[in-house]
Amino acid sequence: MRRWVVGLLILLVAQVISAQSGIRVVVVNEFQNIRISPALGATVIDTVNAGFVFDTIDARSGDSQWLRIQYQCSEGWINLAPLVILDGDINSLPTADPRSVPFGGFESPRSGFTDQQGAVTAAATDGLRVRSGPSRAYPTLANINFNQAFTITGRNDCGNWYQVNFEGTLGWVSSAFVQILGGDVFQTPVGGIVAQTAPPSGESRDDYIAMLRLLRDRIIIAQESLNDIRASWTDAALQGRATCQAYPPRPSNINVPTPMLAAFFVPLDTLVTDFNDAMFNTRQAIDIFIQVCNQPGTANPVGQATVQGALGIINLAEQQYAALLQRLAELIPDDNVGPDECLLVYNNKSEILPRIGVGTIYLDDFNRRTFARGYCFDAIETQILVLQTLPIPESDLDVFVAISALDDPSNFLLVNQASDGQSLTVGPLVMTRSTTYLLIIADLGSEGRAPIGQFAFLLSDVTFGTGTQNLAWDPATGSVILEDAVQTSQTTIGPDGLPVVDTGGSTSPTTVCPSLSFTCNDFFTCEEAQACYDAGNFLLDDEDNVLNGIPCEQSVCFGVAGN
């Protein structure tokens, strides 16, 4: 975001965040706990009795079951259950949560990263945590050591929390551990200023990638300052004096949120160290030029030794920038994702997958090194799809398939497997939401056999009741064709949203698994038990401590296969 836009936002939203909302509630139970965050297990700040009225309410939790209040100069949360609303509509309140949302919200965050310094200087009188909001419930963004300096950019109503800029990180500290060195803290804005970038304060892979992108963007911005100061020093070398005008912005250091640094310490620690060193060198080149310009007199002469030293620092920073950008390019995986691809991120690893379309036949293969293929496709909520796979003749494959949301790859919507080189048709599968999905096709192989060979697959849309055609191999043309569909084994989706397999091969209606969590005592018919067994509840087969492939044979399936 450009600086003039940030400045405009600051002017528009620099107001008291804890302003009155017009909402009043009263405690009707015997007592009401005030907690540090919107959770029943959170620390209790205080307790009030029945009849207490809260009228400083400024936000609600994401589930609308908690209200944020200002209580005795502290931010607290109260549950709706013991309350009666006297005035106002709580649905009009903004959504907040100190555990995940920065103070002020993501639209105008009052924590994150900024290059705006405060007019008040201060130092820490003890080890001091910089949090994303004025409460101990907010996550830690950085740590200030004893006697380290920073500037104050804002405060809360009571002045017991200060908003500070600590080496580019904008956050909140307890005023109890702050020594004011210069300036009037009560002239700083209540609610603080708006950050240029909200803090990625979690420890997930998405937050880690966001931090890498932020580092890259900050380097690109700092490159402008480096170019400007290089031009100034080059001009000074030619003229023998400094041409003093508007100085380039001094880039600040960056502090990685503590939870993220702990989760991704190995790649981030060296990156941040080198980044901050590059920013220090850039600032040093700017500061030396400012010192030259502040010499007594008007000529601002500068010696060649000073010029060469400054240009050496600039060249070093330039090399650091280039090395950092190269390392970041290697770590940010989606920079090279094309329009026909998507990025799968799982267990701190990533892979770019081809994007497939519905209604198109695809060919692929397995070899001695690759026994699984991944694809992605887009689908909308309630869309109904059927998946078909077909091993090409002479391919020794037992195809396994799985489908899940790309952003939740381990939560499978469908899992099935063919055997003995047979084709496989699974569906209809009702898509649970509009998003990008992951399709895995694999051959798990067997002992002593490597999966080698080609296969074809097809996703068909049957949302509006249109029939499908089966994939088939035409030996006359040596190609994959579509032929009229016949009844095959298929998977349907039960009431619990899980796949159900009917292996009967008949034309009778498919029996649906009521729930994969059912035990044998919960079923009404053997067909229901068989459907749940086929869908993956293999615990149904050990009712008599004998595994023979027959579920619930001592109860609803008694007498099946001669038992």
C-alpha cells in the first residue's frame, strides 16, 4: 500500500476505538465472569454480581456469543448467556478476537509493521512483550530487552497500554514497564495509528509464506531508498560536496512474531538477521550523508575517503538485497504457479499440481519412481460429480483414488480402490463447498511389484441428472473411448457427508450408510452395516473377534454366508 494512502487512512480512522456503541446489557444470573479472551477457559479478570450493567461494549466474537467490554481500564470479554440486552443490536458490532484478529481489525489494524515513528521516545525498564493489542490476550509480536529504546505512537483510554514502534514493528506494551525519555505521551492519539501491514501472528504455513512475501516487499521498497542514496553519494563524489535535499526514507528492521519464529526458526532466523543487517547498512549510508549535510557552513564539502566508504556500504547492502531476494524466490513456492496450476501445501511441503477440468478425459502414467499423481479442480457447493479411472491394457495397476479440499488435504471426502487392474467408477459425490479440490490417483502396489503403466480418468458433472458414459478401451483404434453406461459399483454420500460404497452390482437402489460412527447395535438392516463396512468402518468386522469380511455377523447380519 502506498504511503499517501496509508496517511489518508490514518487521518480517517485515527479515532477512539473504544467509543460508545449504544449497546447496554445487564447481568441476570447470580454473577458474571469477565475473561481475558472470548473462551470459557480463559483467565478471569474479575466477577460482577447480578444487576451489573455493561455499557462500554465495542465488539463481538466471531460466533456472536461474547462481547468485548472496557472494564476498569482493561479490555475484557463477557458471555451472552447470563445477560439480557437492554439497548442496541449486537449484530451491528464489529467482529474481534484477541487470539486471531489484531486490535482495530484487519481493515485498520493498530498493530503490524510501519515506518512511522512516534514523537515520544521511551525505553524498557524490564523485558517487555510487544503485543498485537492492549491486553495480555493478544499474541506477542516481538520482545524488547531491558533499556532498549523505541517510540510511542499511541495509547489506550487509561494510558496503561502504549502503542509503540519498535524497530518497525507496531504493537502494544504495558506502560508499567516503560520509562518516558522525551515528549508528552498524553498528546499521542487514543487508539494509536494504523499499521501499514497487519501482523502475520500465527504459526501456520500460510502465515509463514505471508512473512516471506512481506520480507520480499520490504526489500523492494527499501531498494528505492538505496538507489536514491547511491545517486546522492555519486553526485557528491563528482562535485566534492553534498547536495542536500530531501533525504530518502530510512528502512526499518523487522521483527518476526515469536510463535512463527519458533515454528519456522531454521529458515526465518538467518533471513531476518541478514534482512536487518541490510537495512542497517542502508540506514548507515543515509545517516552519514545527513551528518555531512549538517556540518557547519553551507558548502557541505565531503572527502573522497568518506565517499568511498559510503559507496562501499551501499554496494554491500546491494549484494545483501540480491542474495535475500534469491533465497526468498526459492522459498516462496507460488511465485511460479501458472493459470493452469495450483499449489498444494501440506506438512510444511509444497507441490505445484496441474489443474484439470470437468468433462475432459486425461491420460497419465505411473513409473518406478512415481506411484501417485495429484491434480486439482474447481467445483461449486452442491455440484455432483462422478469420477472414473481406467487402467490401459497391459498396465498392472490397482488404482486408488481420494478427493479432498485443496486447503484441507487430509480431510478426505472420498476414498476408494479398484483391484486386479479393473476400472473404477465412484460417485455421485456432492461437493461440500465452492473451492478448489485435490484429486489423488495412486497405485499402492503389492509386494514385489512396482506400479508401472498408463491410466485414463474422467470427472463428469451429473448435477442435473444427466447420465454418464463409461471410460472404455477400444482395441481396434488403440484409444480410450466413452460408451453407454451400465450398472457398476458406485459410491454415494450418506447423511453424514461420507462416501458409501455399494458393491452389489445390482440395479436396486443403493443402500446408504447412516453413519460411519455406528456400531453393530445401531443398524436396522444388514445392508446398512454392509454399506458402512464398505465405506471404511472395518471395526464392524470384529464383532466375534474373527476377521472374515462380513460385518455384524453376530447381530443384524446373522446367518449371512452360512453363519
